[in-house]
Amino acid sequence: NQLTLHTNNTTQAFKLDHAGNLHFNNHVNTTGISTASNFKTGTSNLHNTGLNVFDLDVDGHTNLDNVSIAGVTTMTGNLSMGETLTISGNNPNVTFTDTNSNPDYKIYGSNGAFTILDSTNGVNRFAISSTGNISISNDLDVDGHTNLDNVSIAGVTTVTNNYFDFKPSGGGNAHFRMLSTGSGDAGIFFDAANGDISGS
């Protein structure tokens, strides 16, 4: 119940068994495969409209001219890009998941605003509105020089070491005071009520 092909020294070179399986005793050498519909192995399918691959493991370099990815893609290691990375959608975002039990972050754009979100605590840490306003949820620490063309300060602002003290207007006579690092008002006092300037 099988068909075998032997060389002239009776060594089997090819066999077609009773189940329809083909057995080759050496490599299969062909210049190409042409089929009427498709060539399929396992869950992968190669046909005249393209290649559908269930799982692709590439150990060497892969050069892809045009890639479209649907769903969730997981990558390990480093990602190096030479030109532009474009993320499009109604709410495009990049998520950073920390594996050391630290907060996770997400950078996203929505309705013209750009936001850095502490997704673990649900707090926007940094945001740029669609009109260009910047919002920071906590302290701003600037080590270098800061150039501010227009500053509006609400409440009491204190700068230590020969600091400035701005008293809110709702708490009495608004005043500007420069104090020394020692005790007392060893500095300049301005009373907005009568315009007096004095040095104590």
C-alpha cells in the first residue's frame, strides 16, 4: 500500500505511503511553489492576497517598509527609531508601566490638550491646555534661570533667606515686606494703605 522511488543502488529516495504522506530522504529543492488558491501550514496561510501568520519568531534583522498593527502589541528590549513616531486616534496615548511597584504614567492627548497622568493615583501631574496654559499639580522646582514676562500670584508667597512676604489684600492692609534671616523686620516695609515706605 505504498509507492516508493529508489535510486539505482536500491536506496529509497521517495515514498508515498497509504495515508497520502510524502517522505523525502533528502532535502526538497524547488525554485518556487505555485498554487491555485493558497499554501497553508498549521494556522499560517500564504495566498495571492498576502501572508497571514499566527505566530512569527524572527531572530535576525527584519526590514518592514509599511506596517499596520491592530490590537495590543508587546515589545521587550529597546526600540530604536530613526525618524518620526506617529500615534493617531481619538485619544492617542503612551503608557509607561513600572514593574518596581512605583506609579505608572500615561502621556496622552485629548481635545487639544497634552497631559502627563499619574495613572496609579489618578492625578494629572502636568498638563498643557488647548490654549497653551500650563498646569502643574504639585511644586515646581527650578534650578536654573527662569524668565517670566507676566506673573500673577494668589495668596501668600514666601521666599526664604532674605525673603519677600506678600500679604493677601483680604487680610488687612496689603503690604510688601523684605525680612532678614534673623529676627524682626530688619528690612523694607510698604503699607499700601497710606503709601509709607520705611526701614525698621
